[in-house]
Amino acid sequence: MHDENKQRLQVPRRPPWTKNMTVAQLDRQEKDAFLDWRRGLAELQEQDSFLLTPFERNLEVWRQLWRVLERSHLVVQIVDARNPLRFRCEDLESYVQDVEGAEGEQGTGKGKRRSLLLINKADLLTAKQRRGWADYFDSVGVQYAFFSAANAAALQQARRDAEAAEEAEQEILDRAAELEEDNLHEAASSESSSDDEGSTSEEEDSSDESEHFMLPLSSEDDSEDARDPRAKVLSVLELEDLFVRVAPDLSNFTESAGQQATKLVIGLVGYPNVGKSSTINSLIGEKKVSVSSTPGKTKHFQTIQLSPTMVLCDCPGLVFPQFATTRADLVCDGVLPIDQLREHTGPTALVVKRIPKEVLEATYGLSIRNKAADEGGNGTITAEDFLITYAIARGFTRAGQGNPDEARAARFILKDYVNAKLLFCNPPPGISEEAFNEETWDLALKRAEGKKRAPVTRVGKGADTFVPANIQQSDSSVIKVTGHKSHTVDQDFFANDGTLAARPFTQGSARNGQEFTRSKLYPHQNAVADDGTPLNGRRARVAAVLANTGDVGTGKKHHKKIKRVKQRSGRGYD
Ligand SMILES: Nc1nc2c(ncn2[C@@H]2O[C@H](COP(=O)(O)OP(=O)(O)OP(=O)(O)O)[C@@H](O)[C@H]2O)c(=O)[nH]1
């Protein structure tokens, strides 16, 4: 169904134009064409009931895309490696073929422009996964490359640090030499030569380190996948070389005064958040010379002179129209902002569905309990199980009754998902999600092995910070030492395997072996009865009192109405 209607999800086209047209004429025909385009999409949504992503509806933004495409010889579409198909706009590739010349001379460069799919954040993929995508894109005839702007930036930083360290060292050496000269010491030359050796080895060390950073998911990987050149994550210089190789012959293009183009213009297009700015910065960062950043003719896109023969043309982040699966998908893909989220269960359920329980537990040092069959559980954890466990462990409670703040927990979890702390990579068509992510999850578990468990549940004034006993021993420098009483509670509180269980600690009346009532054990949930139904009125107040005093017998004397505090009207004040 979606496939049949795919051609109706077009990028808006700029109507043909000539230099002889007036500004008003141009403006009118662009607005008309744009309205037609919007009408077509509205029909698709309303009459045919397709759900579309909240695509870009501002003509000015599309106008910038038009200008970027007209200027560019090579259009680089940047996508997020975790979901390349979600971020790839196929129609953009067709449009690139139709774009007319920048100067309005019909036919200038038409059909000669080239496209390249740049799969950024490739550091998040294993070599095997990259190979899977390479197979797919080869099969559909798309020109692609893997890149990691984050790793490129880290390498550049490591190099700058090494250079700075070398410079600082040289300064010290120079100063020492001066002093020694003053004092007429003879040993100066031999010392400085041994220091020189030191600096060389340090440089080697740092380059080793950055090499390690370069491919965190596959650095120890000497498999066939890692050796496949198609799966290689390119360095900045390799990427520049590729731009030149893929670019069309510039003799097909003219520049402003009708002269043949001399500089290769590379347009960078993509959704927000795919790493466009990071990619540009890594390209700029590689240059020893400072680059000029000149605002383009229109206010918003920028042209950046990378070298005498290469110019980058940076387009603002664009959300292309596409068929949406669910809102939850859009949130998890980072297309909808998390902070303005109203409904958090759907996206969290998607996270729970995609990332195995063990990985979630290991990442956060939690022990997530699933609901028992009589509570409606089916053996797997739900979004609610996860959110409540996380909220309790982090001490996120809602104002008022003090129940776990699931919405706040969801915001943290979803941000971790979007930022790849919780990593899930969508597979190419025909490969199962589990098979594709197996190695990613193994690595996540391995990474979490040495990690200390979440020592962050604080409930009540002066409560200790609790961690499983085994962690207190191994990492006592970080964790507060807990007393005998709290240690007893810890044993119940933490599961046997040392992970944090989904039960809150209650301050005060912990007695070994004593049965706690629900209202004591879960004071912040005092408005919920044992069977899960809400308590209200008198029952709720009794529960609140019990939780406060920890004593059933004496609860009554505290069972008073809360005194009304005199409210000031505000009159008489400035
Ligand atoms: N792991 C990883 N993260 C990256 C990489 N490149 C960018 N990011 C992260 O992705 C997020 C978005 O990066 P930006 O460069 O701001 O993305 P953008 O496409 O320019 O976003 P807009 O400015 O909104 O258009 C940031 O949190 C980056 O740290 C990468 O290669 N690997």
C-alpha cells in the first residue's frame, strides 16, 4: 500500500524559471506550486487516511533546498546509520536529476548532478552490520559511504592534544636549555635528546588510543566483514577523495558569468539530528588553514570554502514527507522532540520491545520485575514495569502522592535511546532484528560487566546511599558505607545477584523478618490498596499516617486534618 503510493510523497519541485522573470512572478509561481504540493499531501492524509510524518511545511525552508540543489554538483544525503531507510529520501535522489542550472539557464547541469548517501554514526554499527547495509545498497544500486563524524572529531582532538603536549614539552625544553646555558651546564644536550624520545613515544601512544576510538564496535574485529572495503568507515581525507571521485565532470556546469564551473560544490542535505553539523565540522577540522564561512545569498544556508577547489553548501535540517509507522517510531528515531512528549508509554514500549531485558538491566544496574500472571503479566516485561523500576531506582517521584514518576523516567530512557546509550540498529530488509543486533547486545553486556550498579535510591531524610554488598566491597571509595540496620534492608532490597530490585527502601522502621504492610513498604504509593485499586478518603489518610509514623497503634493521634495555612490575599503588597 505504502509502496504503491510512494511516488505521491514527493519533495516539492521548484517550477521552471528563467532569468527574465520578475521577482514577483517567481514568487507567485513558487507559492502556487507549493500550495499544489501541500494540497496533494493533504489529500493523501484526509481522503486516503495515510499517516504522514510531521513534514516540513514552510516554503522558505524548501526554497533553501532548491537553491542548495541548484548550486551543488554533488548532493550528499546524510542519514543516521541506526535507521538509514527512515532517513533516506528516495525522491530527493530523483529530484537531483531534474534540477536545472543555478543561473536559470535551462539545461545547465540538468541530469548531470550526482547523489551520495552518507551513512553517518557508523561507529554505532558493527562491521557485520555495515556489510549487511553495503549488500543492500549495492543491490539497489545506491552510491553510499560509511562515516563517523564523532570518531573523526575525536581523532582530530587527539591529534590537537598531542600537538599541544608536544609544543608544551618543547617550550619546557627550550627554557631548560636557556637556564643550563646560563649556568654553563654541560649535560643539557643529552637530557633534551632523551626527552625527545619521550615525546615520540607519547605521540605514538596517543595515536594508538585514537585508533582504538576509531572503531569502538569492531576494533578487535579482524573478521572478513571488517576487511571488506565496502564496510569501511572512511576517514575525513578518504571522504573528501570520495567526493571528488563521485562528483560529475564540471565542464557540464557553468558559474555566474556563464563561465565553466571551477570549484566542486557539495550540497549537504539531511534530517535534523543526523549529524550534518558534526560532519561539516569534521571536514573543516581537518584543514590546517582556517576556512571562511560565508553566508550564502539567501539568509539561511551557508557556503563553506573548504579548499580552493571545493565548496560545501550546507542546507538546514529538513523533515521530508514520508509514511509514518507510529508516533512511537518517530519519537525513537529522534524526529519528535522528547521534552514535549505527552504519551510516553508507546515509545517506551518500543524500546522494551527492541532492547532485551538483560541489556536494559545491565545498562542501568536494575533488576526489572515483570508482572505475575495474576497481575496480568505474560512473562515479558512491559513499558510500565521498566519505567516504575527505573523511577524507583533513581528516586523519581511525583509531587503529591509520591508515586514513581514514570513520565520523567521515560524522558531519560528515551533520550538514552536517541543518543544511542541504548543501542538498537534497524536491519536492512530481509534480516531479522534479533539476528542483526545480536553482536551489539553482546557488546553492551560486556561493557556493562565491570560497571558499578546504580547506587542511587535515596528515600527520606538522611537515608544512606545503597549499593549491593559486593559493590560496596570492591568500590568502597565511591560508595558511602552503610550501617548494620540498613545493611539488613539492603539484603531484601537488592536481588541475590546484586542488582537493584524494583522495591523502594523505606526509612525508619525496618526490622529484620517483619512483614511490612504495603503502606509502610511503599509510603509513596499510599493511595493504592494492596489489590492495586486506589485508596481514597479516610483509607488514604490512614495509610499516609501509617507511613509517616511507622506505628499502627499510635497512628490515630497524628490522624488530624492538615491545618489550613492562612492565605494572603496579596492586597496591600506591591
Ligand atoms: N555516535 C555518533 N553520534 C554522532 C555522530 N555525528 C553526530 N552525532 C551526534 O548526533 C547528534 C546530532 O548531531 P548534529 O551534528 O548536531 O546533527 P545535525 O544534523 O547537524 O542537526 P541539526 O543541526 O538539527 O540539523 C549530536 O548529539 C551528535 O553528538 C557520529 O558520527 N556518531
